[in-house]
Amino acid sequence: MKLGGSVITDKRRPRTAREGLIRELMQRLVGWEGRLILVHGGGSFGHYEARRVGSLEEGVTRVREAMHELVGVMERAAVEAGVRVYALPPAVLLRSVNVVVEVLERGCVPMLYGDVVPAGDGFRIMSGDEILERLAVLRVDRVGFGMDVDGVYPERPGVGEPFKELTPGEARALAERLEGAAGVDVTGGIAEKLRRAARIAEAGVEVLLFDASDPDNVDRFLRGERVGTRVVRRD
């Protein structure tokens, strides 16, 4: 499950975490007996700094420092709630997902996050959405994209009703139509989420895009209920 940057931070204010909501979301994980991998976005921390630097090569330390600050907020909330998270830099996924499995086997919740990773002769951003797609190879039961709106809309949030269900093909076509609706998000916004959701669903994994700013929706997702927009393959 991903908690998007728009959920855990105030994107209108640089480096501002929604600490009260983060604590409440962590409380919802207490006592949950299934296996969970947690991913979170960069919001007003990573995205803000990534837009300020001239290039990732020049600003890699600045962007990573901002993300580590947000990771620290998440870890403190987990400690207060009694959730055993284990933060992992996403660069480990460039080699293998095995360390994620090892953390799960030890009864912890692996927590990965959007970050700057090596690429070619330089660096690039690995988004939380990309991390979800990379982790889907672990034969997960379902994948959740936690957003700050209650699903995927035909045009923009609040106009009309969100889709209840999409096929991978429909999600991909909608992504093409919504291209450019990323706002301040340097990693692709809703269009990129839909493209990755389509690829995950094509592999037979149920994907839900839902409003994680409502902690009750996180409960519903963890219980296996339908929430938000579902992307699923129809055989």
C-alpha cells in the first residue's frame, strides 16, 4: 500500500508533514495480522526540492536529505503507534527484492519511499508508484494507491463521479487523456499511476486507487474490501 505524498504532506507548503494524520494512519496498522509492505511518496519534501535543484546530479544530496526528513516523521509515528516498520532505501530494488522479503519474514513492515537512485552515469527519481510496480512481482494479493481523492475521475477530481472499475486497457487509455494533470508532482501524477496500475493488473493483481486521507478507507483496503477505483483484468 502506498500513502501518497498528497496524503501525508501539505503540498502547498514546503516540507510540511501532516503529522496528525500520519499518526492516525499508523494506528490503523496496529494489530493487523497480514503481511504489508508500506510505500510513501515525497509530497512537499522530495518533490519540492527536486523542482528547486538545477539537476539531480547537482542536487542529489539536497533531495535525499528532504526525503530522509519525511522518512523520520513516518518512523516516529510508527514508533508511537507500536508498528514495527523497517525503512529501506528504494535503491535496493535495483538489485533485488530479496531484502524486502527478509524484512517481512522477520515480522516487520518494510517501508520504502520515493527517492533519488543511480541511473546510467547520473541519477533519477524512483517514484513510489514505480516502487509499487516493482514489488508486485512478490505475488501480492492486492496493491493500493492511496491518494487524496476518492478514486479516478473521467476529467478532474470533483467533476462527475469516480470510476468504480477499469480494465487495464481502459486505465491506459484514460492515462493518455489525462496526461499533464500532475500539478506539482515531478513523477507523473495520475497518468503515471494509471499506467503502472494497468501493468500490475495485467499480471493478475487487483489494484485499487482510493482516498487514503480518510483512515477508514485504509481499514477497508486492509480488510480486502473494495474502495475507490478498482483496476482489474477481466479474463
